[in-house]
Amino acid sequence: MTHHTVDPVVSAVPYEVLEVDGRAPAAIGDFAGTVTLRVRGRTGEHVVRGQGTAGDRDAVLQEKTGDGTGKDVRRWHVVADGDGFVARSS
């Protein structure tokens, strides 16, 4: 039996969002739907796949296993930060 391992991240600590679906994010709406993020923080770079919902000022991404449609792993809150975006897990 194969178990999927999840990269360790630190909860409530900001991770810079480097890419959404292979490109730099331009608007909070980029985080809606099934997306793949590449983030960087104190534990290094991580790939986050999941289902996002974007509001006017922020987005919530439910990280999931596999291709972003599997079991729930953790929730990320994404906000604009200066010229880019940051994500914090909870």
C-alpha cells in the first residue's frame, strides 16, 4: 500500500506565492478553481494543489492530495502583499 506524504509547512506563517498554474499571479481571481501553486517560505519551496475560492480581497485554497482533487490536506488563505501574494496555511 502506498501512502502519499505531504511536505511539512509551518501553519500561520506567510509563504510567498511564486506561481499559479505555471505563471506569476496577477489578481486574486487567479486562485479560483482547481489550481497548482508554487510557494516559498521558511521550509523551502512547495507545490500546493487544490480547489480555490476567490473573494474580493482574498482567496481560500483547500489543498488536496494527488492532482488537487483527492483528500483534504490543509487550508490556505491567500492575500495580496505589496506587488505579489502570500499564502498562510491553517
